[in-house]
Amino acid sequence: MKHWVDLDRARQAILDGTGSGVRVAVIDSGVETSHPMLRGMELVDDLAIKIDGHRLRVVPGAGHDVFGHGTAVAGILRMLAPEAEIGSIRVLGNDNTSRTAIIQRAAEEALDRGYHVLNCSFGCGVPGQVLQYKAWVDQAYLKGIHVVAACNNEDFSKQEWPAYFPSVIAVNMARTTGESVFYYRSGTMIEFAARGVNVKVPWIGSTEKVVTGSSFAAPRLAALVARLLSVFPDLGPLQTKAVLHRLAVPMTARVAGPNVICV
């Protein structure tokens, strides 16, 4: 953008924006589109990445969630950014794990399909695989695409990627009931936090579940980014982070999640 964003307008966009015109990719375990809490949701894309021998194939997702995680993420996104266009790319299995190559293929697919925000409620702590994550995170940055990622649930300071890349909006869980409030902590790679403790979400089998984890805080930030982009569509990743820094509530021990020893 040629001019800096007016912070008052940005604050209003985060509070009142709908996500209209913004595409958010849920790279997760799939989305159960028949869930009553997601009634009327039409996914922009519904895909899955499958291993076929030594190759990866992109196949239809068929409205299927193999674990529940992706449905929960989609539910949070839809609640906070109801007019955002959500797409699902399934990478997690029924044990809620994946492979780095599968995630990389899914991220590249999302980048090629024109998504504005990638929600990554997962992390990899294997140092030898960092460059595989860096490849698509850098590509997203160069294309002006926003990557929002969850941190480690046991210790927020444990290195995991993509959250540990500076261009990524890294999110931890916070103890709050505020749906749109978000927090900022300086001096750490995991700069932001949002509601992620004891959150009721849609789950597979048309059920609901109360969950805790940074996985469910990340889509809150992704939704707020979608709100912001619906008003300021030209914001790049670092500009967006700078705006979020200015508008966030300072992190305190009172709201810190269970994976934070001290603040």
C-alpha cells in the first residue's frame, strides 16, 4: 500500500468486518460439511492430499473430516468471519498426524488457487524438515498471502514450524471468553494469543466438543485477519502483523494458556 493504514479504521474493521471477498484455506483434517453447526456452508474447494505409491495426488475431499479438528477450525472461522470464503484441504489422518511432504503439497495447492489466508493449526518440530516449510512460507510471503499458524500445546516456546517463521502470524491459546479479543507478547516468536481454552466447537458425527489448544486460537486470528482484509485488501503479511501489534491487548499472566510457564 502507498499509505499507512489508519489504526482507528483498522480497529473498526477487525471488530465489524465480515471477511467478504477473502478466501481462507483450512489445511487440516477435512470439514464435515453436513454438520448442523455448519449448515449452509459451501466450501470453495474440498480437497484431500493422498499418497499414491511414491506420488502425491489431489483428490476430492467429499465433505469428510477424518478426525474432527478441521470441522472445529471451520466452525470458528465461519462464526467470526461469516462472509469469508472457506476452502478445505485435508492433510491430517484419523490419528491427527501428517507428513511434511503432504502439508507442503497442500500449501502449494492453496497458494496456486488464490487463497488470501492459510490457517495452519499444526506444527512440525523436526529441524531437518524446516526448509520444506520455509519453501512454501516464503512463497506465500512473496505473493502477499497471510499464513496463520498454531504453536506447541505443551510449551509455547518449543520450536515448531511454520509458527516459528517471522513472516507467519503465530498464535497461542489464551484463557478468555472474548470472541474477538487478541493479545500480543513481545520477545517471543509466538507473538499473539486468542481464545483457545475450553472452547465449544463442532466435531465429527454432527456432535459438539469442548476443546483446548492453540489449534483453536489460530482460526480466531485467521478470521480477524479476514475481517481486516475485507476492508484493506492490499495489506501484505508484514503490514498486517504490524497492525495487529498495535491493536492487540498486552499479554498478562492472568490470561496465559496452560502451555505458558511464565509471562
